[in-house]
Amino acid sequence: MQQSFFSLVFSADWAPSEGRFGFRPYITGSLYVTLLSFLFTLPVCLLSAIYLTRFSPQWLIRIMHPVIDVLAGLPSVIYGVWGILIVVPVVAGTIAPALGTSSSGYSILSGGIVLAIMCIPYILNMLIEVFRTVPAGLIEASLSLGATRWESVKHVVIRGNYPGIISAYGLGIAKAFGETIAVMMVVGNVVKVSGNPFDAAYPLPALIANNYGEMLSIPMYDSALMFAAFLLLIIILIFNMIFRYLIHKTKKQ
Amino acid sequence: MRRIKIIEEKIFVFLSAFMTYSLILVLLFIIGVIFVKGFNALNPDMVLKTPRGGYYYGGEGGVLNAIAGSLYIAIGATLIAIFIGLPAALYINVQLIRHRKTQNTIRYFLDALWGIPSIVYGAFGFTLMLFFGMNASLLAGIITVALLISPIMVRTFDEVLSTIPRGLHEASLALGSTRTETAFKVIFRQGFPGFITAVLLSFGRGIGDAASVLFTAGYTDNVPVNLDEPAATLPLAIFFQLGSPIPEVRERAFASAVILTFIILLLSFAARYLAKKYSRTNLR
């Protein structure tokens, strides 16, 4: 039995044993978690990159290098364990009651927080590289015209580097989109389409990782899982191609 | 007007300083939580014994199978990646030194490969495995992880090689050496600190990655002896033990997480120390 591409991607009807594969819950789950993590990383990375390249004392930069390296090098399973130990109970016990709902803690919000922490060192590293390419003369010119240091940052460092900044975040999003184990451990893995960040979701990579065991026992199931892998590959490859190109261009200037 | 500007600056500098310092705190917090939670269950048995009967119900034993499997896979994959990556990086920086465009195109594609998530490599390795009629085994795991870390190795090494001044290259050629001699005797030696960083970085990535070995390496309670036996890995051991409803087994997952974190921290510090040590003798 075959399904058209559109019914695969847009249908929410997931019944592998009857041969119906609708990927919408997985795709929206992935998108939602990634979007949340993006919202968390956006201010943190931008502000720390600005601080580290423009305002910080020299010793802080020396400390931050190993910190970023270690954070980037920690395996995702460690972030997952940390998420289960800290983020899940906090979401279930503090954040959800404070907002007047209840949650098991294994939710889209927890996934977003863990993903954000994982992506911060990666994005921050690229942003620092991008901001280092700003010529000192430009900043000095802006300062000598009477702008404060923050105004120079706002109008010269940020305005002049839109492509670089967007690429750093684009690559971060692509990385977050394909992250498997850490998200799978805290996101709950329930197949449904929901707009509530306190609900559980089931991202695409988790679908592949959780079901490889039974994929050969149900007809077409292996093809469906490979299609999920294919979707991931294509989306992430396109993101990477576009934003790597932009970053290569910025570096050349 | 001037005062508003200064207040704005103060607010934003404070905010960004706060974000930066909190990143250091987050790192300490993560490592602190893992270590505090894991030390209760950490004992010599964890590192020295394989799981005995009833281990997954709280019986005795350790995760030696996973530690050994992880090390085997990471070492094997790193060796393959060195075999592919070392000549590739040298080729990009020596033979292609006059072809800027080709160099940049290759770097561009390697970066794109670096960005592909490990679960896709895992699915690819699994398909490859089925195609050759293999079972989940140490060999399949090694090959998949090698595919995953090769671009990382090439790009990290290449990044260091590309900073080597062109004069060194030209001096070597002017003395009558061939390009290959230049590559291995001059450029490789000058880039050796970068090579160590690249190897240790890829090794760390290989030992910590769970999604790519999930399909390909399988899981077993024994230490693998042959390449065609399945192998357990540390990240998967943590993942599976954490899924258990029994508190003792969950405690052991935290202890395994301590072991993995310790290995990663050790690799990170070793990379920093060795790179510094070997770059002392470099030409500048």
C-alpha cells in the first residue's frame, strides 16, 4: 500500500499495524520543541556573545573557553540525565502549578529547556567568531561620534552582522532539530498534536530511536521510519547548506 | 537624553554579564548534580564487574561491559577516522593549496556532513548493516561511529592546518622536498597539536554518542571479544538503566553517568594540556 507524500506529512493518523502512517504529530512535536529551545537560546547567546567580545575582562574570556568546550563536549545522554533529575521535577512541581495547570513534567517545555542548554555553547561559539570579525575601526568611529558603548554594539556589531547572527541561530536550530536521546528522555513520547507546552510530545528522532526494534515485524514500518530519517536529513541538510554558505561569506569579508 | 542612554547601557551590560556568568554556573550545576547523585552508587564493582544475574532487578555487578564496549567502539572508530581524516586534511592543505575554491567547497560539504544528526547516521548504518546481512555488532557500531566522527576529525585538524603560514610550505618545497614529504614531515609536525585536539575531540564524540550505536551495536551483558559480537555502550547503559522502575538500578544509571562525565572531562583536559605542550616546540 502506498501513500502520497502530502498524506504522509500532513495526516495525523498513526496506525502502523493497519498501514496508516501520518507524521503530523511527530513533525509538529519536533518543531514545537525546537521553537521553544530557540526562544530560550535567543537572548542568552546574543547577550553573552556581546559581553564576551565587547565588555568582559580578559580573565573571563580565558575561563569561558574551557567552559564552552566542556559544555559542548558533554554527551547528550548526560544532559538527559540532568533533565530528568532537575528540569522535569521543576516543571512538574514549580512552573506548572505557578501557571495554574498540572503536568507530569515530561513535557515539551522540559524538552525545550534541555535542548536550549545543549545548543547554547554551540551557538555562542559561532556568535563569538562572527562578532570577532567586526573591525575595531568601525566601533571606534561610532564611539568617536558620541555613541555610548551599548549604542555602538546595537548599531554596528548587531546591525552589521545580521547574516552571521542568523546563520549561527539557523545552525543551532538544525542541531536542536536532530537531537535525539536527551529530548527523548524528557519529552514524554506521547503521540498527539497539542499546543500546550505542558503536554508530552513525540519528536521525529525519538520515533526512529524508540521503534527500531519492532520495525521489521510490521510491513512498511521500516520504510516509514526510514522516511522519518529522510525528512530529518533533508530538513537539516538544507538548513546547514544555507547557513553555512552565509557564514562562509561573512568570514571572507 | 544622555542619561537615558547611559541607563540603557548599564541595564544591558548588567544583563549580558548576568547571562555570561550564569553559563558558568549552569556548567557547574550540571556536573555537580551528576556527581552528587552518582557518588552514592559508585563503587569499585561498578567499574570492575559485568552485570551478574538479576543485575537489572538490583542484584550485584557493574557496567564493565558498557565501559569496555564504549572504549572498543570509540577507539576503533577513531583509528578508522584517523586513517581517513589525516590524509584528507593534509591533502586539502598541501596539494590543494593553490585551489582556494576547491578547498572552500570541500570544507563547506564537510561542515554540512558535520551537521547531520547522529540518529540519521544510525539509520544509515542500520540499512548498510541489513544490506550486507550483518547483525548488530561491534564492527557495525565502529563503522557507523567512524562515519559520524570522520568529518569532525577532518575539519578540526584542517582548521589548525589552514593557519600554518604559507612560507613554511614554500621553504620546504624550495629545499627540494616533494609535496608528500612536505605534508608528512613539515606540515603534519607543525600541525601536531591540532591533530591531538582533533583525535581527542572525535574520540569524545564517539564515546558519548548514543543515537548512532542504538541500532548498530546492539546490547549485551558480556564484554565483546570478537568484532561480530554485539557490544554494550555507556550512553545506552545509562539510558536503559534510567528507564527501570527499581530505585537501585536508577541509582546505578547516575553512577554510570558519573563515569561517562569523568571520561569526557578527562579527555577535554588532556586535549588542552597536550595541545599546549606540543605547540611549545612549534615554529612561530
